[in-house]
Amino acid sequence: MRGDYVPHVPVPDFQSLMRPLLAVLEDGSEQRSEAIRTSLADRFQLTPADRQEMLPSGRVTVMANRVAWALSHLYQAGLIERPERGIYRIAARGRDVGEQNPSRVDLRVLAQFDEYRRFRARTRTTPGSAEATPVSPVDQRTPREQLEAAYGELRSSLAEELLDSVLAQPPAFFETLVLDVLQAMGYGGSRVNSVETLGRSGDEGVDGVIREDPLGLDLIYVQAKRWTNVVGRPEIQRFVGALQGQHASKGVFITTSAFSAEAAQFAATVSPRTVLIDGGELADLMIQHDVGVTVSDVYRLGRVDLDYFLTEDGSGAAP
């Protein structure tokens, strides 16, 4: 890779950080995001004031925010890998892209990869859009549209990181996580009762049982699979068979991966009723119910209260 020298400029935008970031990782080492940030700041000869410049929220520096975005997009495109949370290394695709694009890597370069296009598609906010909003030097969207698009992208990135964190944990952790999510959704009654029922059945295809209501008038049978491979129809058939053996009326099959089309079709028509929750939906539920997630920033958007400015007859501004 070429182009190691970069003259001093203010904190670069996150796309301008992508190519230098690949150069920082080109030696094949695994580096924490903090070390990558420092190397990039040195490479761009940022002053102490540049490095300490904060976003308007005052919670994070501009540099940390932009490096995090660059890392996220490069990761989604498969140019870098994340062997552990907060640790990154260059991927073979990243080396190839760096060689093919010695001066700059940006979103247009990343858009050639299917994984990245799917990632951008998940973040779109305009109903009926066929693909993610293209990158333009001059953004024609309103500030509100930009804010909502950014929110969607942040949420999608958070979901991906959540699944990575879950997969890094032992299987027993996943069973506890499933219980926490179901409880946060309103199932299970008290924590003590839920813990006593989870994992007690011991039947094939069933990992546990949770109360559907605090009184335990109905039970939900649960299967939790911390997998990376697609869950096929045979796994769902075994689970349904276990439900029938328990005379159960409903079950939930939760996985960190995805379900095949055949598995989804089978679950949609079979009795007992069987609900499938894949990795994407699980991450969304974790975000929605604050399981393994903490709120970092809250932005309040106001609008004019027109009623306040109307006269009693509604004809105009109050005196």
C-alpha cells in the first residue's frame, strides 16, 4: 500500500479516514479502536485541539466518532474483521481493495460488495425504496430526513455489534439472554419463577419453558440456538415434535443466525403455533427493550405549538 504521508488538515470526514485506516492495519496486526484512532491522528498530524474537539452533545470527540463510523462501514463491507469486540484486523478483501484504490476508499467503493449493499438497504427509511440512498457530494435531503437516515444506520450498526457480542459468549449466556429478552417483553412473571422453569424440560428440541403470564396459566416452550449456520426445516420439525410431546400450544425458536425459506414456511403452517425469531429480529428486540443496550444520547426535536399562537376564535396570533 502507498501514500503514507498526509499533510496536516482538520479532523477528516469518515470517508477520508477509510483508506488510511486500511494502511494502519496492513501489517496484519490486531489493534484496538483506540490505537487505530491514535495512529490516524498521528498520520494526519492532528493538533491536541483537533483530537479533543467534541461533538455538540459533548459526549464524544469528533475524531472518535468519525473513526468509529469508518470502522463500522469497512467492517460491514468485509474489508476488516472484528475477532473480538473493539479489536480489528484487515481482511483479504481489504488488502485487495487497498491495492486497487491506493489514494481513496469511500462509500462508492464499498457499494460494489453485496454485504455492504444489504447493510445500507437495512438502514433506509423511505418506504418502497429499492436500495439505500446514494451518496452525493451535496445531500439533497432535509435535515430531518438526514437525521432519520443516520438513526437507521446507527441502529443497524448497533444490531450487528450486538450479535457479534452474543456470539462471543458461551452457550449458557445465550439461554440467559433469551430469558431476559422474553421477560423484557412482558413474559415470565417474576425472575425467580422464570429461572426455575428455563432449561428444566430436558426434552429433545426444547431448551426451556417460560410463563406466558405472571400466573402461569399458559406456558411457552423455548428453543435457543446460538448458531452461525442457517436453521433448516429439520430443526424446526424436531422442535414441533417436542412441543407435541409436551401437549404444548405454542413455542418460540430463537437463533442468532437465520431460518431457511423451507423452515419459515413449515413454521407458518404447523400446529402447535411456532414463532421464529432470527438474529436480526433478536437484535431489534434487544434494542427495543434495552437488553444489553444502554442509551448513550437523547436528542429532543421540538415543533411550534400552533394552538398556542391562535386567538380564541382561531383567526390569528394572540395579542
